[in-house]
Amino acid sequence: MLCKGFWILIFAIVAGSVYGQDDRAQGYVGATIGASFLGGHTEEYSKPGVGLNITLINFGYTLHKRFGVTAMWSGGAHRYQSLPPDGLDEEIHWETSYGMLMAGPMYTFNLSDNAWLDLKARVGTFWAIEQFERKQLYTSRRSTSSLGYSFGVTYRHKFAGHWCALLSSDYSTVKAGDLFSFENHFAALNISAGIGFLFY
């Protein structure tokens, strides 16, 4: 139901903009890809390093003056290795992935006729999965899903017609729950770039 309502909201705003056009960009929808960095990790024998983040929906719309709404559907993954704490020469293979579906308010700075800076705060569903495998011994998997929060900034630059380049940075967090190597919280810092479609 949450996912269905998310798509209905975006469709209603985009469709409504078709009948209320003016001479400036009121909103956008786009996709980005970039680097992911994990926070809250407490396992001393492993380091997640840099992972991959993909945001399939990066959405923003100005409702009144500079205030508007934003939504995001995003996920990421990290694969890394570590040695077991008992010192055996045997690697442990880790895989950590996460996803989020969030929405919230947005404030936009008009930098020029072709450039905007969006400040965003979001809340919504955040889920994370952590799995590790010790060769020939065992495989274990744990997950958490809860209400999460996200704060971000997006720079938009129009380069042709309805198209714009996107540069985004987002910090998202959720309670760690039963995850192995995250004690209190699970967090992801994403830095990404992509392309967006402007509607007026």
C-alpha cells in the first residue's frame, strides 16, 4: 500500500503540472548512481569500504514559492571480506544491502534561470540486510526494517529543453535492530550523479 500510494502521489503531481505550466521549472524526476559509505559499523575485523548506490526515483516539486515536496526510492550494496577473530587464515565474505522509500518537505534556492539547489528532509521505510559466509562452516543472514530518516541536498542544472544534470548527496539512517556488525544505528551516506526531467 505504501509503494502504491507513493506512485499515485508522483503521478498526480506530474499530471497536474501539465495543466498549470509557467515559465520556470517547478519540479523534476530523475535517476542517479554513485558511491555509498556506511556508518554505524562496529565490527573491527571488517571494513565495508565504498559500495554502490542507485537511486531510481529522485523527485522534487515546488508547491508554493520555494517550498515543496520530495520523494526518493533508493538502494545500495557493499561486498567485502575479513579474517575471522580467531586468527585462522580463512576469509569471511560479507554482503550488506539496503533500500529506502521516503518522502518529505523540500526548500529550493533559485541560483539562476537554469540552476537550483534543493534542501530535503524525508521520512519513510528503510530496510537493511546483512549476510556473512564462512567457507565450509556456515552462512548467516539478518535484516532490519523500520522507520528511517534522510537529509539531503541536490544541485540541478538545466542543459537542454526539459533535461537537467543532477548532483546529490544524502545521509539516511535507521535503527540497527538485529544486524551483526551495527550496534545502535545503520547509516548510509550517498554521493551520486545522474540526469533528470524538468516539468513546468
